[in-house]
Amino acid sequence: MSPAAVIDFENVAKHYGEGAPVLDSVSLAIHEREFLAVVGPSGSGKSTLLRLINRLIEPSSGTVRVNGEDVQRTDAVLLRRRIGYVFQGVGLFPHMTVAENIAITPKLLGWDEARMAARVDELIKLVRLDVTKHRERLPAKLSGGEGQRVGVARALAAEPKIMLMDEPFGALDPLTRDALGEDYRRLHGELGLTTVMVTHDMLEAMLLADRIVVMRSGRIIADGTPDALLNGAQNDYVRELMAAPRRQAERLRALERR
């Protein structure tokens, strides 16, 4: 294991029943303050990889470590309270206000009311919502983008240093998705986070991530910076995957010239 790794997978496999493994002997080190995007087709093992980090599922073999500690020897509840988790669809509690949703984990950790209230207001501002307008709203009164911003705020509430994101912006319209992606990238840097984001969107991965891991059939088939993969991919599938954003840009330029 690399001594600088915040998250480390060592020969990790995951099986369900008798079929082919969902993950097949994966080894991967994720470093402090790194923004890692995990891409690949449906069924490639992306979300399984993510959920092993906070013990939503358990490995069939191998070891997953967070800050040097084997997660299987860590209390799962305490582990999850130290790791932010954002997923598509947000999952806000519909009967709770924005403030109550954001304060869930701090409340479980025993924070006092004044500290929780201050943290809620800080986070509402941090995700570019309005405290007066949004604090007491119920989720049903939020737009998709507002709800996803509240989901990010809730994940950040207990001041985690690790954020896991599973297709967090996939259900949003293109303008909202772009704005929220940029805002999260800003937060990642400002707060000194280590982020692992699963996405189907290659362009999103290239624009947001420091490093991209490409998965296929439960294995990592490429691992590098966006520039390295864009200009030096050795695998045919990865070359085709990286070429898609370039083709889109070329089509846009052709439309502009008409």
C-alpha cells in the first residue's frame, strides 16, 4: 500500500452467486486531495467499487483500507459518518426541511444546537443557495438542481475529508449539471477533499477530475490523467471512449461554421 494513499484497494474481488465477478482482483490507490473519476459501461463494477469504500457492501476477497485502516475492521456506522456520500436522486427525507436534512449526521454525532445551526447556514451558502429562502423548505418545493445542492451540503455536514459521488448530476438538465459540477469542483479544492466520482459522462470526467480510472468487466483497464488518456491510451476501448468528447467538439465547431 502506498503510504500516501487515503483509500487503497488491494486485490479486491466481489462476487454475487456463481457468476462472473463484479470486481476482479482490483488494486487501486487514491491519494489525499485527489479528484478521481471512475468511468465505464453499465455493469463494469463502478458503483460496486464506490460502495466498498464505506462498507455499503463487503468484498468477497482482498482488502479495502481508508486512512490505512481495513474497513472490515471498522464500525460501519462510524465509518459512514466520516465519509460524505452523494448519489443520483439525492434521497432527501421528504418530511424534513432543508435544514433538518443537512443536520442529520451532526445530530447523530451529538453536536449542540448552536453548532448545528451555524453549520447548516454555512453549508447552504457554500452550495450557493439562499438561507432565508431555502432553509425551511421541504424537498418537494425544491428544483432538481436545488435538491442536489442540498444533497451535497448534507454529505459535507460533518466535515468529512472523503466524498463519494455516484452519478451525482446524471438526472439534471445540461445547464444545471454543468453549473453544479463546476461548483463542486470549487468546493473540492477549497475544502481539501478527496473525491471519488462514478460517472457515465466522459466529458464530465475529463473536465472535473485530476485522474480517471476506466473499468470494464470488473477490471481497471486504464488509469491516468485526462491528458494522458486522451493522448496516449493503449487500449482500443479506452481510445474510443476518449475520442467521443473530441468528436462532439468537432461537430459543434462544424455547426458554428455553417
